[in-house]
Amino acid sequence: VKEKIGFAGMGIMGCPMALNLLKAGYPLMVYNRSPDKKKPALEAGALGAADPLDLALWADVIILMLTGPDAVDDLLYGEKGLFVERSSLKTLINMSTVPSSYTRSLAGELAGHGIAFIDAPVSGSKKPAEDASLVILAGGNKDLADRYEPLFLSLGKKVVYCGEAGQGSEMKVAVNLLLAIMMEGLCEASNLAERNGLSLSTFLDVVQSGALHCPLFSAKGEMLKTRDYAPEFPLKHLLKDLRFALCSADTSGVPIPAGHAVYQLYRQGAGRGLGDRDFAAVKKILETQSDI
Ligand code: NAP
């Protein structure tokens, strides 16, 4: 018999992930702060929770897929939060992207209450969440991570064990630093090409025909062409992850000059109302900086 899963966070990522758990046969109860977003999971057969406390009372394993540390805190310590019934909490898996320092202190606190914990952020966006082809970046006790590998493989194609609690978060933050820089690089270079009379399609075709070929550039290249920045990974979330990267770099004394530069650009994007658009909209910020 499969363990009962309580899943909180029916956002861009959480909703398709919850649907994949149902497909894999897990008994599922879902919670989302704005109740409407539970609908697809309820229609697919999940039970609905009115508040996080319902999840704590019903589930064997709680999975969180929320914006970041503040949201996780609200879920845990809020008025009808999971911690109201902490004696019935057995296992918590946090798949949200949070700073590694936050994960380490959360792991310590949960251990003090005898609650098993895995830190399991994901690499991959909306489509991999739908196709169950995410890469799960697991941190914490290795035996526990191994035990939940079948569950993770119903959400993704691969589980990478990164080390003790916090190392999954650390891996995720490093990967998203690269993502932010690569996206900015694509936009910067394509603006240069376009401004100098080359077509965007031809530029992207050249990039994709050689050693720079990558799936990120094909997916985002389409967005650049249509200029439709419908959110797959909202810019405001990448900005949050860059803050975590700056923090981690500062603590460990690692230089991330490009990280600092792109942070300022994505920040301008959020300031100009692009926070809820896809992070590929950083192209618009670069376009508005033109001095011609
Ligand atoms: P999203 O669509 O914005 O969903 C965020 C979820 O968090 C929503 O369910 C939201 O509830 C909930 N939430 C936010 N603040 C809350 C609070 N204070 N209390 C309770 N619930 C709260 O974001 P997403 O794209 O699914 O991202 C979820 C996580 O995955 C983030 O950590 C993100 O960095 C990470 N991630 C995203 C992608 C991607 O491509 N989208 C890829 C990899 C990892 P409401 O609906 O009520 O607002």
C-alpha cells in the first residue's frame, strides 16, 4: 500500500506534480492558500484540505512546493499550520527552492521533534513538471532519500543525492545562478544581433546549430520570437533565487560578478511590473536600456 501524501502548493509546479502522484497511484490530499487552484487535482481524484492542519492529520508524508521560506514558515507555523499537530507529522519533504541556511535550520528543528525530513528542490520547469521529467536534488539522510526514490521518480526522471540537509538547496541555487546568467546572455547577444540587422530567428538557428545548442535556448528562443512571456518560471521567483545565491556567495566568500550584474537586471524587471512574467522577459529590460 502506498503512503498517503499531503501536498501543499498547487502553483505552476505543484499542480502538475500532484497530478503525477495521482497517476502513480498515491492517495493524495491537496492544499492551496487560494482554494481555486486545487480544482484540477480535486477533479483528478485528490481529497481537498481546507487548511494545512488537515494535511497533518491525514497524511503519512507531507510535500511542500511553495514560493520560498516565508511561505514554508506560514504553512508550518501558521494558525492552522502543520505544526499545530506536530505530533502526527512523520515525514516532511520540502521541494520549494529556499536558501540552504534555511534548510539546515529547518532540518535541525524537525529532527528535534522526531520528524523525518528531506530537502528536495527540483531542476526543470513547467513542462518537465507536467511530463514527470524533473531532476530531483535530494539532501538529508541518504537512507531516507533512497526510501523515497520511487515517489521522486513519479515526479521526475532522475534523483541526484547532493549530501546532508541543505545540500539539495545549495545545488538548486547554484543551478539557478547559471540559469539566470545563461538567459541574460542569450538576450544580450540576440539584442546585439537584431540591432545590427540580423534576424532573431537566424541568430537562434546559428546558436542552436553549434556547440551552444541547448534545450533552454530552444524553449526560451520561442518566447523571444513571439515576445509572449507567459510565465513558466516567473521572473520574481528567479530574482528570489538570485538573492539566495548572493547570500550563499557572500557567506562562502565566492566571487559571482555576473550573478551581481544579472541580479540588478532581473530586479529592474520586477520593478517595472515584469515579476509575474516569465524570466525570459529580461530581454525587455535590456531593450529599454538602449541609448540609441
Ligand atoms: P507559483 O506558481 O507562484 O506557486 C507558488 C505557490 O506557493 C502557490 O501555491 C502559492 O499559493 C503558495 N504560497 C506562496 N506564499 C504562500 C504563503 N505565504 N502561504 C501559503 N502558500 C503560499 O510558483 P511555482 O513556479 O510553482 O514555484 C514553486 C517553487 O518551485 C518555488 O520555490 C520555485 O522557485 C520553485 N521552482 C519553480 C520552477 C518553475 O519553473 N516554475 C522550477 C523549479 C523550481 P497561492 O496560489 O495562494 O498564491
